[in-house]
Amino acid sequence: MAGAMGQRLAELIAEYEVPGSALAYWHQGELHEFAAGTLNVDTGVEATTDALYQIGSVTKVWTATLIMQQVEQGRLTLDTPVIEVLPEFRVADPEVTKNVTIRHLLSHTSGIDGDQFIDTGRGDDCVEKYVEACATLAQNHPLGVTQSYCNSGFVIAGRVLEQLTGKRWDDVLREGICEPLGLTHTWTLPENVLRFRAAMGHEDGETAPVWGLMRSMGPAGLICARPADVVAFGRAHLEGGLLENPAAMWEPQVDIPNPYTLGRQWGIGWIIDEWSGHKVISHGGNTIGQHAMLWAVPDTGTVVCVTANGGRSGEFTRAVATELFAELDGLTVPPAPSLPETPAGVDVAPYAGVYERAGARITVSVLDDGKARLRLEATGELAALQEPEESDFVPVDENLFLFQAPGTRDWMAAVFFELADGTLYMHMGARATPKVG
């Protein structure tokens, strides 16, 4: 497999219209690295295994690991209220301000409406300023009752690290993870990334309008790394080297209402799933035209990281994983959801309406023929970077619907569910979005 993977990677990036990719995996005591394509379609710079890609939200597992180091040192617990470490911390709901814990942040169960992408400058106080701006954030759902992805929660966790250590999150990262593991190709700030080959994101086949996210989002998604460094980080979670008990991060904290997208449960930082009877821990990341995935299988010790800088990147990384894990460990990766052979007889009218949270507005409408249509709109600071998208919205059963993002072939899942108070939610893209109208 190792010998053929270089050629196969080149074939897959062509099939999925990905400009460039790098892949690294650890299996049976050996590291394998491959690259294919270009880092930038404008310059034609070759993709190589030592180039840095934005790994986006895979960063969250690194931030969670740094918090767990503080837990193991006895400086806080997972159930410490955030306000005990950050007395100035506020969100819109005073009860959440008082009671939200570190565990809530790291398992995405805080309910804080957390897709707040704001630029608070390039200064060393950017994370602190971001947390100050969280004072107006409302609740997506009541504290602790379900799971909804929360970028803001991890920036807040990054500020907790800064408060505990008296250092910038970037420096806590270097001292707590990069230096102990000897990671030479893992950086956060563009002036450091530029010392290496670096991937540029692409959208619709062209270079993205901006290179990366604002610095304030650091603890949630600003790491740039070569895949081999990300694999070394994953190995440390299986073999030791960063934590006394890394398996504590794999313990399920909450079931994910929509298990068809990322996995079945969330742990501390990690997403938890089961493939062919084996536990798999993982996390993905998306920035502006870049995508990365990290998977680790505790039973076999296999760790895989693959990156992409555009194209149908999610379908591409699923295809890589499907072939690679079948060959290496005999595991079957769950396929993307598929349409039912016969249309499901579901009355879609009760689901029609507007669903909204910070950064997104989702509209479900019913057409004259009784079929449903889905419209996705970005709001806030990212609205200028994302055009509204529309898709057919096809029921599979009473709670599961499928849709397609423009330019993709895989179907994506949306799951409807109600909380105890009767509020209807749509869960897609790891986020729970309430019906507001």
C-alpha cells in the first residue's frame, strides 16, 4: 500500500478537484508521507510533504490537550466554572456565565452561540479582547442539554490557559506540545509559517480571497502544520508523551444528535466513533479554502492525517480514509448518507421555517409540489466570504433529511429533534440550530 499511495493520492486529488494535498500516516511502527499537486494554482509551487497546511479546528484537540495538562497539574478540574479562572468572563445569560464549566467548553455542550468570528487585532491581547466580546453571546440551547459546535468555547478555553500560565496561547502551545514532541513544522502566526512552504486555500478552483482566519480565533483553529507533525501529536495520545492519561479525553461526554456527519459522540476535544467494532478518535478542520482530517485508532495504533487546499475536500478526505483504513487495519469507514430507493412519505410542512444562530440562517421552504428546499446563508463577518447556497431537502425518515452543497456529490445529513421544552432544532454540520420563525 505504501508504495502505491503516492500515485493513488495524485489520482484522488484529480478526481475530487483538489489542487494539492499531503498525507502522513503511522502504521506498525513506521511513518509514511506523500504529497501531490500544487500549493497554489497561481504560482504552481509543488506540494511537498514538508509544506504547512492550515489544520483549522483540529487545533481544538491541541487546546483541549493543553487544558488537560493543567488539570493533571492540579490547577483546575474539568468541572471548574470558567468564571473561577476568568472573573471578568460574561455571556448574555447570567446563569450560564455563573455555571458554565471547562467540561462544557471542551465537549461543545455549553449552548453558547459560538460561531463568532471577529477580528480583535494582531496584538498579544487578541484572545483577551475576543473573550470580552463574548458578553453579548446568547444561548443556542440551555446549558448542558445537548451538543452544538462552539468555536467561541475554545477561544475562551485558550484564554483560560493564558490566565493560568501568564503566557500567550501561542507560547503555551509551543511549550506544552510542540517542543516536547519536537515538532519543527507547526506554527500559528503567518510570519512563522512563511519561513516554510505553505498552502494557499482555493475556492471554486481559484485562490481564496484571504489566506487565513483572524488571530483572535487562534485556540479554535489557527495551527498550520505538516501532516507528519499532526501524526506525531496523534501518536502522543495513543502512546503517551503529553498526558499521564490521554485516554481520559476519549471518554464520551455527550451523544451527537446527528451521528451521520462526524461521529457518534464527543469526548474532551476528540470526536468518538466506532468503525468495524474499533473505537476511532478524530477531528477535522476547515478554514478559508483549506481542510484537514486527523484520525487515530487506539486498538491498532494507526494514526492518519490528510490535508487539502480546495476542491471537494470533504469527499476527498473520506475517500482517502476509506481506502487507507481498509488496507491498513481492515476497517470500514461509514459511507456518506444516501437517498432512499423510494421517496419517504414524510409531511415536510412542520419543518418549514427559519432556523438561526450566530453566523448562520437556515430556511426550509415547501414548494408547490410538496417537496422541501433548503437555503443556507452565512451572516456576520463571514457573510462576505460565502454566497448563499440552496439545495433540495429530501426526507429519509421523520427526523433525517439529506441535502447537497453546491459542487459536491455526497449527500449531507440534517437531523431534527426537540428539547424537553418542545423547541424544534435542526442539527447539521455539528451544530444545533433552533427554529426561530
